[in-house]
Amino acid sequence: MALLKKSRRRVVQTVSLIALNTNLVAVLSLRRFCLPIMNCEACTFAWLGCPVGMMSRSIAFLQVPWLVIGGVLLVGAVMGRFLCGWVCPMGFLQDLLYKIRGPKFRLPAFTSWFKYAFLLVTVVGVAYFVQDYENSKLFFCRYCPTSAIQVMGPNLLGGGVALDSFFVLKVSVLALVVVLAIAHHRSFCKVMCPVGAMVALTNRFSLFSIRLKKDQCIECRKCDRSCPMDVPVSQSKEHGKPVNRKLECIGCLSCEESCPTGAIETKRRRFTSAG
């Protein structure tokens, strides 16, 4: 049973990666829609758009990105950041990179606020004030590591990439993200991801709920140590609120897998004063 719990997320992540990037007929592309995950729409085989790219383009044309905002809020209202933990290809890559042996460290808690700055400055602010989406290096898409992997990588093999300053910038950021992901679990999600910043607040009101049952908790804190996002899971025993009300919780259920007494359960949210 424990093995099944640990393997189920890897299966879902693998299937999601394939499902999101198997668009072999461009005319059937659904790229005007998006999910709150990092999956570059410029990838030839991507089915859906990226919230970051769609938002930047809309704002650059002085349009309100209602489709993106509505989509993020709708998905978030149902499941919060669940897709970050189970579907996002960039999250999947980081999970795999962290398994590489080497020195590990923790980032200061305040660095989790940096992703909101990336969202407000490089996605919203630059789009509104600079507007030159195609040529400006200030847009997040210009140095997005997901784009580097899904677009620049394949094009480089085919000789279709210009070795200019854009290339140097994107490769440098990708290298930094990879190194940090090996040393610190989900560092990109915590520090840099604008999509994570978009959807984090929906954890506060999503229907999906992860709860710690007081009567079964033995205070071993294995749940705290297993969390890739450094969420203090055990604290929910004290205040009675669901674990995933924390902004950083991605619903990966690593805490559930690590709990020796089955004290962590998932359910639809109960609308009570403690929720």
C-alpha cells in the first residue's frame, strides 16, 4: 500500500507530461486555453497555452486577461495548487532532479515571496509599461526555464536557434534553476514561478482539503520533513485548519505518504469556522 501511494503521483505526472505535449495536429490546438501550470505554449506539441505567456501578451496589448484570470480562479477554487504537485511538467522535472545525490540545503522562508515579485514585475509590470513582447528581455518568457527545455532545446538540436544574447540569458537561468533544484527541493516553485504565485491564494478557499486528525497524530513530524515545499504540516494539529490552507502547499500528499498512523486524510472542504 505504501509503495502504491508513493508511485501514484509519479504515474500521474508522467501521464500528464505526455498528455499535455502530444499535439500532432496543430489545427486542433487549444492554446487559447490554459491550466495553472508551467508548460510552454511555444512548444510545437503543446495542447494548451501557458498562463504566463497568455497574460503577458494580453496586457502588452492593453487588454485584461480575463480568460487566464478566470481559468486560474476556477481551477484553484476546486483544487488549489493541486496541479502544481501532480500535473506541472516543471514540478515533475524538479522532483526528479532532487533525487540526484549531492549537497542539500534549505532556502530562507522569506524567499518564497520572490515569486510574487516575478509575477508583478516580469509578467504584469513589464507587459504594461514596456509592451514590446517580441524584443524585450524583461518579459519572463524571455528567460523562462520551461521554455528553454521545451522550445529552445529541440530547436537547438535542429539548428534553429540563434546563439545571441537571448540564448545566453535563457541558458544561464536554466542552468541556475537546475543546480538549485538538485540542492533544494522545488526551489523554482518556491522562489520564481509566477504561476505558483497566481494560484497560491486559491489555497485559502479551495474545495480540496488535506486534514491532520488530532486523535491519530503521534507528533513524529515525519510529515514536516517529507514536505517538498517546507510546509509545517504538524502545525495544523494546533490550529485545526486544513494543511493546504498554507500558500505553499501543492497538494502532493507527501505528508500522507510519510505518516505512520494514517493521521492525514483528504476530502472536500467542509465550510466551517475552522476551514
